[in-house]
Amino acid sequence: MDTPTSPSRIAFICAMPMELKPLVKKLSLHKTEIGGVTVHPGTLGGREVVAIVTGMGTELAAEGTRRMLDALSVDRVVVVGITGAVENETPIGTLILPEVVVNSATGTEHRPAALGDGKSHGKMWTTDVLLTDAEHIAGLRAQGVVSLDMETAAIAELCETRGIPWSVFRVISDRATDGSIDEEVFHLSNQDGTPNPRAVARYFAKHPGRIPRMARLAKGARLATETAADAAIRACSQA
């Protein structure tokens, strides 16, 4: 546990290792353990930063965030990663800075703190359920939802409980109703966000014709994670 005199920090929170990777590279972060929590500390413009991976879904996101906040003094949390578009026309690589993040399980709305000079718009919908039904997605669009994720609301709730400002930088990596992701694809990852090699092998053995589609999905994810990291770093540099 840090002492009260420890320098303040910005904490970058990612759900998956692929979201963390660009931050580690761009900020030359190193891996260590503090208070039983695996963290990646470093500096940004002379200010301490730390990055963590929580795993996928609201439960792991809340638990990972709680453990980090118990172990470290943090004065701002920045959620960084990918998000799914609800509009099929939304370009892959589009930065989403939501005005509101909604917990789909409770309907609770969370408002991120402004960070950087980007303009916020729309709602981000946090859900533990893979949403691909066109009618359901249309209903969300009608409510002003622009993208879907699985962790942000849980992180926001914990930060607000502790009085810590939080912001979110997520980038479109896929689209909910364009067929790029279904239940099979969703379960190619373990809950900690790492690939499941056996599931991947079974998937390609069953669907060899889908290799190009999966390659496009992977390319979109790489673009999204790089763009999200760049946007978060730039905004924090301006703070």
C-alpha cells in the first residue's frame, strides 16, 4: 500500500492484454507486482502512470479495479480499449468519447470526466451479453447508444464510489450486426482476454473459409487498440 505522501498517478485500465500492449510499447512500461497486483508502471510527461489488465466483463473489471485501487494511490482512472459500433456505417478506428456510459443491468448512467480536447457524444452501453440482434441494436440506437463494451460502467461505478475521476477512450474495432462477431468468435478468447488456442484451432477446422474474415477482425482490433492508446496518451499529456 502506498503512503499518503506517494506521488499521484494516472491509472490506465484495460480489459485485455491486446489493449495493454500499445500502452506498454508507447510509454516503455515495465511489469511488476505491487500489493499482490500485477501492474505496468512508468511515466508520462514527468507524471507517474500505471496500467493494468482486469479481464473481460463487469465482474472481473470491478474486481481488478478494486484490487488496484486498494494497492495504489491513484488520482485519475482512464479506461482504454476497444468497443463495438451499433451502426454498420461507423468506420473501424473511430474514437468514441461517450457523454454517458450506461450499465445495462441496472440502467445507471455514469458520466466520464473530460480529459483532453476531444468532443464527447452519445452513450456507451456496458453489457456482459454479446449483442448482435438487429432489432435489439436498433432499439439501443434509438436511445442514443453509439457503441457497446463489457467493462466501463463497472469501472466507473467503483471510481465514483471512491471519488476518483475517470475517463474513457475506446475505439471501434467491430460492428455489432455486420456478422463479424458471433458466439463462436466471442468464445475464442479466455475470460482474461488471452486467445484460447484450442478454441481457435477448432474454429478454423470447422470454418476454414472464415480465415479472411478473422484476419480483417484482427486487423481492426490492432488499429483500434493503437488508436485508443494514442488518444489516451495525448489527452493525459494535455491534462
